[in-house]
Amino acid sequence: MEKAYRKITTRVLQEMKEKGEKIAMLTAYDFTLGKIIDGAGIDVILVGDSASNVMAGHETTLPITLDQMIYHASSVIRGVEHALVIVDLPFGSYQGNSKVALESTIRIMKESGAHGVKLEGGAEITKSIERIISAGVPVMGHLGLTPQSIYKFGTYNVRAKEEAEADKLCEDALLLQELGCFALVLEKIPAQLAEKVTASLSIPTIGIGAGPKVDGQVLVLHDMLGLNNEFHPRFLRRYASLFDTITDSVKNYITDIKSLDFPNEKEQY
Ligand code: KIV
């Protein structure tokens, strides 16, 4: 029998936090995988700027453009019936100028049909967040390891281990809530700090490498499916080994062609 899923909104996520029900979020960048994970019942789909790494093969998230994010988001949206779909504002499309931030957001919302946007950073981007929220668009914050700042950090190591950075993160989290963000991603920070931030907020926190005491978890879909054999961070749990499955399938296909096994009589007209 078909399972009836509820449609996820920001209000549903808030209710989930209040009830203690964990939020499950994954990235997707295309129609096919967006449709599969939506059908499997995922709560939130993030069209992450990790598409820059995963789909385009760039070393960082910085090169991906607004047009490319809109292409990925509109592809995902066409396959989704129940999940909340949030899109990353790419590097350069919101920092420093709140008018540009709003224009970028409006393009994403109009051209992709997504349900909200995610921005990296705290107090520095206050004006952009205010302007986007005042236009009626839900905003998800993102603190801790914010990959668009990789050249400032210099490494992808755990953030906020030192007191000063941890204090700033706690302040930023409260500020993002006050500004009206509906949820917050906490990336690669100590589990105890993520627990403290989560307890201090009424909006949901969604962790990646932030331990279990947050309101939900997010992983990059291609990583959790084992499509990437070279990435082994401690926080990543693999649920499949698709790199091996695909490699074996392609090898079998090649063998079948070369040995004249494919196509057989039933596979022709
Ligand atoms: O771009 C992305 O995939 C993200 C998640 C890792 C949170 O921002």
C-alpha cells in the first residue's frame, strides 16, 4: 500500500522540534535523486552548493553560480511532492549587499519554485537575512564550518573548539533566531557545543558532524550513498556502496558487449 506522507513546511519542522521528533535532511541536485529521496520520506531536501564539488568536480563551493543553483533547484523541485526544499545562496550572491541578496533570493524562488534559502554566516550578514525574511522568504542559517569561508579557515577541520569562536557561534545562533531564521545548520562543531546551542534555541538545529543532541541531521546524499570512495570524515555514515555497485555494473556491461552476450534474442526487435 502507498504510504501517505505529510507535506513538510517550516511550521511542521517547528512542531517536530517541540515534540522531540528528529528532522531528516539530505542534499539533492537533480530530478531523479530528488524524486527518490522524496518518495522515501525525507523531511527536508537541501539543494546545497556542495553541488559545486559533487556535481561539477570543483575543489570548493565557491565557483558555483546563481544560474547553476537555479538549474539544480528547479530539477529537484520537479520531482518533489512532500519535502521542504531549501536552496543554498551561492558565494557572492548575498554577502555585503542586502539588495543583491534579495534579488538573488527572488530569482531562486521564482525560477526554481523552491521553498526557502540557506545562507552561511552570522552577524556579518544580518542585513541580507532581514531583507530576505521581510520579503516573506524562509531562511535557514548555517554556522560552524561554513565552506564558503574555506580560504579564511584554511582547513576543513572542526570549528569553534576555542572559547572565543564558540562564544561567537552561540551569539550568532541567538541572533539568527531573533532575525527570524526558521532553522539552523550546525556544521562540524564539538557535540557539546551543538547541544548547548540547541538547548538555547526555540528553532530547530540540524547538524552535520555536530553530534546527536541536535534536532535533526543532514548529510550529502552522494557521500551517504558511497558514491565517493575518497571521502571518509568521522561524521559520515555510509548506507550503500554505490561506487562499487556502479563500477561492477559498468564492468559487466562492457564484458557482455565484448563477449556478444548483449543484446540477446529477447533484447531486440
Ligand atoms: O552545501 C551543502 O551540502 C551543505 C550541507 C553540507 C549542510 O551546506
